[in-house]
Amino acid sequence: MKEEIEKEIAELEAKLTGNMFEDMELKDKIHNLKMKLTGTRPMNSEIECVGCGS
């Protein structure tokens, strides 16, 4: 599972353009995956993060 998440993060990061507005959705997905990876948010949870609202 960890390897799958890391692979997905790498794929999303490769799609970043450097344009903040175009990258906003990708960065949000990357952020959510990193939270799952670090355990900040329960796996497969729809629960909102209290600290940042993600």
C-alpha cells in the first residue's frame, strides 16, 4: 500500500506545471496522499482534517 501511494505521488508530481492555478487540484491530491502516508489522516477516510481543512 505504501509503495502504491508513493508511486501515485510521484506520478502526480511529474504532472505539475509550475502554474499555481493549474496545479491546485494536483497539489491537493498530493497533499491528501502524503497525509495518508504519514498517518495524519486515517486510510480511506472521508473525515476532514481539523488543522488544515483538507
